[in-house]
Amino acid sequence: MKLPHLFSKQNKKAASETTVLGDVVEYSNAQTEPLNPIFQTLSDFIGKTPAAKFLSAETTEQGWWVRMEIDIHHNLAWQVVQEYGYVLNNVSFTEKLPTVFKPTSPPPYMNGGPEDFLTWIIECHVNDFRPELAKEWLEGRLPRPIGDLTEWEHSD
């Protein structure tokens, strides 16, 4: 994917970043190394969620993170954002999960539209809360079965 007008804001900062970035011609969130097995169940679950696509995951010294895409043109995109956000950010006022679900994008000078550059992150800063537990919390509170689009329809 080619970057649209990579450095459209021509200023000193962008010019200096041109030298730092060198030959950047492509932006990708896709997993380049083999997936750590601790992420397999959460990755599979995300892949079954309407409009969602697993991109990458990594462990850190303090926890882990998962990056995913949500197809903004899918009719259930906003509902997926709401469901994931509710469970991972606010499912309980008294006992919050150690997770954060939030949007992310590359720096503005690399940015195009949300179709190409908007991704979502699930972050956890606690090693004891494994990705499989996040999947279990999501699975227990999102429509079931997760891939059945009729279960996602609201009856108003």
C-alpha cells in the first residue's frame, strides 16, 4: 500500500523526519513474525467477529497488546467498537479489567483516511491477565455465536 502524500505538511519537523524515516514507502500492521501461541484463541475470536480482522500481537515486560482492524464500511462496525469497548474498558465499575481498547493510527504525516490507517489496540499492562482471559470475557458478553450476524441485530 503506497502512502498518500507522505509528507504533505512541509515544515522543518517533517523535513527532518524525512531523513530519519529514510525509504519508508509502505505502512503495515500485519504480523511479520510467527504468532506467539498465547494469542491464538484471542486471534481466532477476533477473526470470527463481524467486521474485525486480527493484525498483530506482542508481549511486553508489563503485559501484552493486540492490534486489529475494524472495517468501517461494515454495517456492524460501530456495534463491534461499542461491544469491545464496553467489555474491555467498562464492564464493571467496581472491578475493572486490566485492559484498554482504543483506536490508534500512525503519525499524522503518514496518515491517510481511516480505511487504510485506523486500527484498534487491546492493551493489557498486567502479566497475569492473559489474552485467553480477555477472549473469555469477550466471548461471555458479546453476541453468540460470535460469527452469526443475526445475533448482532438489535430488536428496537
